[in-house]
Amino acid sequence: MIHYNIDKFSNARLIGIEKTEQAIMQTKSLIPQVNIIRGDILNTPFKSESLDFIFSTMVVEHVDDKKFSEEVFRTLRPGGYFFVTSVIKSKNAWYFYKNTAGETVLEPSHLREYKSIQEFENILKPCGFTIIKSSAPRICYPLLDPLLKLVIKFTKIKNLIGWRSIELLRLLTKVPIPGYFAVEVLAKKKSKA
């Protein structure tokens, strides 16, 4: 899903790809001006070298990361930028979700959680990306979220997360998740010579 704050930083034409109707509706409710295409991010309808900037947050760990990186590279113009985030799981990470193998994971639907920034960058480099900047801030969990989920489940109020007062409370109740980091990478597709 496109991060719902991206429209505040750019006047660019925003295009998103979502797989399900529910995801399309959720994205449109958060960013009304975005043009959503229903499709597969591993095989997009975009022409080769047609996009200037691609933003992907917490998606690559759910799909074939090599195919995803290749598709991003294919659709990005030479000199274009790719900002991508994912999950780093350190050796002693803990969270309350488990995958089918019984391992602690941040989200049960993750196909993988990377071990380091370098491991993550090594998915992008073979495609031809130049890494501009990488970071790995701690992933924090808003303690208010379980209560919000209950309120949303049992009331007709569905858009609580967009309320400024709720966002402030969520920020104030964030605590670090032991051993989990959000890898953030800004990469550039090399320009043609």
C-alpha cells in the first residue's frame, strides 16, 4: 500500500498497485487523489523505463524479492529513484506472532525477514541499482493499536487511524519491538552512458 503521507511531500501524479478490492478501497480512503491499478507488483502493466520514482514500504518481504526488484528496475527510468523498506530481524528478536515453522516473526505472512542491511542491499545491487543511503531504525509498536482494532471491529467508525488526535496518541504509546528494525534504502537506477 502507498504510505498515506506521501501525498504531503509531492505534487507528482501518484499511481498505486493493489491486489484486492479491499486494499484498493483502503488506499483510496487514505489517499483520495491516487490512481489505483488492480494488479500484480511482480508483473505490472507499466512500460519499461516509464516511472521516475517508486516507493514501496513493507511489501518486498511478502513476495519473491528478486522478481520484485527486477520489475522495479524494469519500470524505473535511468536515473530514477527507488525507496524501499522491509524488516530486519536480529538474532534475539521476539514478537508474539509465529510463522508456520514456529519461528517468531513480525507478521505471519512474511516470506522472509532479512538479517542485515547488507543482505537486503544484495537483492538490489545485482539488478543494477546504486545504493544512495541505507538505515535501520527500530520498529516500534503503538500500544494503543489493539484497543483501536477492537473499537473499529465493534463500531461503525472505520477511519480512526486518519484522525490527528488518534495519530498523536499512537505516536506517544510506541514501544520498541525487541530485535526488529525497519531497513530503509534509497537506491538509484544507473543512468545510461
